[in-house]
Amino acid sequence: MTSRVLYSVTMSLDGFIAGPGGDMSWLAPRLGPNPAAEDLVDQVGAFLVGRRTFGGDDPNAGTDREGAMEGAWHGPQFVLTHRPPAEPVPGVTFVTDLHEAVAAAREAAGGRYVNVLGAEVARQLVAAGLLDEILVFVAPVLLGDGTRLFEHPGGTDVALERLSSSESPLANGLWYRVLR
């Protein structure tokens, strides 16, 4: 089975996945028990991460929940960047080409999801027709500014088909298939 590419993210009700300057502190009080998010952990085989997200803020930094999926997920990570670091990072592969990054992450995922982190990578995947699904957890908060879930200057029309929805006191989930 070919691994599907999934953009999963928690978003404020007004459409932001990070606050101004990439601030993720707003997310920490909204993380916690969420069966849909917890079920996803075992379905993910690899991460495809944008460079800014990779080097960005972790709302659980310094706690036992630090890292991917609140520290519950461990595995191969592929970071899409035009500037790979000079020194290697254990468990992380830096890739400069989108198609190569997706191919490598799909292979590493072994039939499970390639989970995308980063709005810019998600935007590039949509433009290239490589994004299969989107899972958005909508948190009950308004941020007013920051990084949008999806931004396309000049606008675009990306058709989606709802696959499922879930409710949680901290964030409701909406799962979509990207239609091509």
C-alpha cells in the first residue's frame, strides 16, 4: 500500500496554526486527551517537515511531552529545506527537492501516513498535487494573527471531501480528502 500524505495540524478558530513570529505557546493549554489525535500516532510512519517548523517553537519544550505528537511519536523525519545544516541531525534527513522528499518519506513510512508539519510545505504539496488528506483540529481560541492554515496569494479553489469528524473538549477534528 502506498503511503498517503496527510497534513495534520491544530488551528485556532480564526484559521491560524501559529501565532505571530511562529509562537506556539497558545497551543499548550489546548493539548491533552483527544482520542482522534491519539489514534493517529500509530498510523504515522514518517514526518515531512518544513525548515521553519523544524527549527520552531515546541509548545511542550522542556516537558516529558516534548517532540512530535506530544512526544508519543518517534521515527524518520524528512525536512524540506534549501539550506541543509552542515552537521547531521540524528534521525533527520534534510532534502532540497519536494518530490524527492515525498518519495523518501513515503518509502520510510511503509504504508502508513506521511504526516506533514508546516504550512509552507503543505501549500507546496497542494500546488504539486501531492497532498492526499488534511486533518484539522480546531481549538476554541482566536489568535488574530500568525501563520494561516493555508495561504495562497491571489486565492485558489482546493476541493475537499469530508471523511470524518470528531469532538473533544480541547479541539474538534475535521478530516478531509483532497480532491484532484
